[in-house]
Amino acid sequence: MKDLLCFGDSNTYGYDPESKLRYGFGERWTGILSRELLPFGVRVDEEGLCGRTTDFEDRTRPGRRGTEVLPGLLESYSPEAVIIMLGTNDCKSCFGNTPSTIADGLQKLIGQVREYSSQAKILLISPIHLASGVGEKGFDEEFDEDSVKLSRELPSVYSELAERTGCEFLAASDYASPSAADCEHLDRSGHRALAAAIFNKLIKEEII
């Protein structure tokens, strides 16, 4: 049995923007992917956490800095392949990030995987775009319209980084959009579409 570590934020955790709870295992993309990959002898290890960033410390929510926890998870799961889908929370206005600073955070994560295992394959996924209005009252005021713009710049930056570091790349925004319920998270149809795209990528490129 091979292990595939899925390392991400609330859209990997499976946050439901309507109920504000968590989608069931069979509804979130990691659970759907797990079912599809089981016949191939692959176990999906879910490691999604709401608020997680690549390499930025959230002063109001400890334990969200990805680079602080990934090395331990790599030792725990010993994965043959790793999916990294982070960046949405890096777009929060408090961080003042640019596409290049987010890419720097991702590169640190890639380096941690490489340090753990030079053989482990990496699929780098740029997250879905934030929708206009995400920072308005009643939604998530940690974001603003600059965050929306920044989120739309990530696919090209991630693609370039993936090519430069020898990772595979997929843009989640090519397959899914944020729910109208909160302008930020995947709905059920988005989880299904993303799971199908990731499955096809993994099989076609023989990532796992």
C-alpha cells in the first residue's frame, strides 16, 4: 500500500460553507479520491487544517504555519507522494503578501519534502480563486479585493515554480469555483470536480 499525503487548508479539510461544519468523508475531495485510488493500492492521508498557510504565522490562530508541521507529518506517514494545496490563507490582507512571497513559502515546503525523500513525487495545486466580495461584512473580513486579485495571480506563479522544482502542477481554479455561500470554499460539486481532476492527473502522470 502506497501513501499519498494531502497537505492543505480548509478546502482540503472539507469545510462546508453552508453548515460551517465538515463535509462527510465521501463528499470531500480527499474522501472521493481515497475511494478511487484504493483499487490502485493507494491510501490517502488527509491533512487539511482551516487557516493553514505556507509559511506565515497567524497571530490569532496558532499552529497554522505549514512549514512548522510538514516535517513531522512526513515522518509520520512516510508518503510516496505529496499533494500541496495551500495559498488561500496567504492572501489575507494582514500578511501583505505578493505572489513571489507566497511562492517562497511553497518553495520551503517543497524543500522539506525533498529533504525527507528525494524520491517522493509532489503535485503542487494552486487553490481556487477567491470571489469578489469575500471580504464584505458577513463573509470573511480577513480578505479584501486585493486578496481576490492576488488569488488570481497564483496559478501562473505555481506553474512556474512547479516547472523549476520538478513538481507536477494542477490549477484547482480550472475545475472549481468558490461557493456563493461564502465566496471562499468549495461546494459539493466543486469537491467532486476537483477530485476527478486530481485523480486523472495522478494516473496520467504516474505520480502514485
